[in-house]
Amino acid sequence: MTPRCFSPTRRRFLGAALALGATAALGAPRMARASLAPPSGQVILTVSGAVGLTNAEGAAAFDLALLDALPQRDTITATPWHEGRPRFSGPTIASVLGAAGATGSSLRIVALNDYAAEMPMEDARGIPVILATRIDGQEISVRDKGPLFVIYPFDERPDLFNEVYFGRSVWQVSRVEVLA
Amino acid sequence: MKRWRRRSDWSGPRALRWGLAVLSGLSLVLLVNVLHLFGLLGESRRAMDDSVREDAMWAVYQTDRQVSRLTAAIDGALWHGVGSSLGSVVEAYDILYSRAQLLENGSFSLKFEGTDSLSPQAALVREGILGLAPAVDALAEARSVPALRDLRDRVAPVQADTAELVLRTNAALDQAIVAQREEVRRLQQRLGLNVGLLVVGFAGIVTLLALQMRLIAAAGRKLAILGERNRAVAKRARAASRAKSTFLATMSHEIRTPLNGIIGTAELMTHADLSVEQARHLSMIR
């Protein structure tokens, strides 16, 4: 007879409502992403390999606008290559892979100068790694190691601050190959 | 003779105690030293230095490689025509520009302590690369073959400087590796020496302790013998005392009997008629 306690039926109703809401929230962007829009500006990232959604020949091509439309994340961290603790922002790798419908076990991230590093899919899915498009709100030029810079959240996860992850922190990213 | 023996009995344990104290102190000092050396040997700073030096080498290599790519891009543009390949020249230069920042003066000299010839060369390369920017910007404006040739003429000395930097960095890296190996070897030797001395010290302590145990056991045995002897002496003394008591008791009895007779008879004689002379003698007995 305590008024604060929900009756079982009422609780079930609440649960159903919550589930409905969640499905609606998740469903909307997924519907919109079912076909990848073609890039309108200069392509700065090409995701190829085991990708399900394409807008170019066997690959998903992104311009800055397409990347900006994906879920963004801010990572404020120190890195070995920057002074102080800049604010890096950009889409998470997981959201980029989601947009390209990628299914694979690892990624090969290739830079403009053909430097390449392999990133296990666990990193992309389990760690909020971003492809930074901006530093402190400013777009990154090639001369400042842009346009895309792989940024691990070093400050949140100090255990990542070592050479293995420095090697995976590719800058001047131009391509991502999804390896099956 | 007796005094000398007593002194030798005492100085043994005292010397032992002194020896133990000195050895314990020495061992403690050695132990602290060993721990310190061990800490030095395992210090993480060294590993970090290694990694930083390798990063520097990698940065220099990549810079050299990118200069070559820029040269190749310029040659490609000269061959295929300025219009089609200018983008790749500018991109190659932009990548090179981003690399040049990694050759910063301060951190570079930090990475190779003791090899001072390196950081001026790194600064030279860095300034050479950054100095190409106006020529590249002019090329992007003019899009002409003369501008491209001009850029190529400017890149050539930079390429020579980067090649030189690669060689010097490699040599410095080798020197650093040798110096570090030498340092590790020296530390290991010192550590070995200290551990050896420590073992000797402990062996000394164990020996002295064993000696002390033996001395203590010997002293205990001596004490036991002395106690036994004392007991025997006491027993003998008690027997003598008892004999004396028995003798005295018997003797007094033997004397008392005739004495009573004499005293009684003297008493009786006082009632008899005695001459003056006799009376005087009698009073002497009483």
C-alpha cells in the first residue's frame, strides 16, 4: 500500500515505453544512413575493403561535411606531438565505420605519405578513438598534420600512452582499409 | 699466570662482539648500495630515452624520404606538364612541412646528449624546409615551368642537408647505444662487486656467530664442571662439620663423669677435719 511503489503492470508499461523510445531514437539515423550520400566537396577520407555501404567505386568516400554529420566527440588530451592539451574534435572511428557499414577484424589506416598502421577492431569499437577534423575548433591543414588525425583518449586512459598506440595514432589520414 | 688466563677468557667474546658489529654495519652499507645500484639499473628513464632517440631517427628518415618524394613530384610535374601534377607537388611539400616541425631544436638536442653536432644540422634542415614555403606558394600562384625549376633548384641543397642529417643521426644513435651499453656494463660490474662483498660480509658474520656459539657452549661446560666441583667440596665440608660435632658431644660426656666425682668428693671433704694447708688446697679445687 506504499504510494511510492509502482504496481507490476505499471512498471511493465514504463519499460515498454522506454524500449519504444530507444528504438525510435536509434532507428531514425540508421534509416537515414541506409544509403550513403555522395560527397559534395573534396574527398578527404576513403573507407575501402569490407564495407557494406558505398558511394564511390567499392568504397565509402567522405568529405568534411559528411564527417561532420556523423556523431562527434571531443577529446581533450596531451599527445607527444602537440603542445599542451588541445581539444580535438571529430567523428569517432566507430561512427565512420558504421556509416560505411564496415564489418571486419582490423583496420589499416593509411596516411598521405603512405605511412600505415593496423588498428584492431577492438580499439575502434571499445575505445572512443576519433578521427580528429579540428584542433581547438580549427580545421587542420596538411602542414599541421591534417586533415585527419587519429586521436586516442590518452588522458582518460593513461595505459594507452605508449609506443604501440603512438604508432596507431596516424596523422594525415587519407584512407582506411577494412580488413576482413 | 692466573691473571693472564682470566684476561684471555674475556678478550675473546669482546673481539667477537666488535667483529660482529663492524661486519653488520658494513653489510648494511653494502646492502643499501646494492639496492641503489639496482634502482639505477632498472630506471625507466633509460627506456624512455631509447624510445625518444628512436623516434628522432624515424623522424629524420621520414623527412629525408619526403624530400625525395618532393623531388620526384617536381620531376614528374616537369615531365608531365605543370597543370596536371602541381597538386601532388604542393601536397608533397605540405607533408614535408609538417615533418619539419618534428626537428625542433630544443627537443632534438635533448635526445642526443653529448653529441652537439646534431642539433645545428637539424636546425639547418628545418629552416631549409620552412624556407621553401614562399617558393611553393609562388609556384601555386604562377603555375609555370620556371617557377617549378626554381623550386627544384632550391630543394636540391635541402636534400643534401637531410641526407647529411640522416648519416649524423645514425652515427649519434650508434654512439648513444655504445655509451649506454657501457654504462649498463659498469653498473652491472659495480653491482656484482657489491653483491660479492656482501656475501663475504655475511659469511664473516656467520663464522663469527658460530665461533661465539662455540665459546658460549665451552663456557657453559666449564660452568657445569665448576658447579660439580663446588658441590663435592660442600659435601666434604658438611661431613667434617658433622664429625666435629659428634666428637665434641662424646668428649664432653667422657669428661663430665670423672669431674662429678671430684666435685662431690671435694664437697664431702669440707665436713672433715683438715689442716690449714689442706683447707687452702681444697678451696683451690672448688
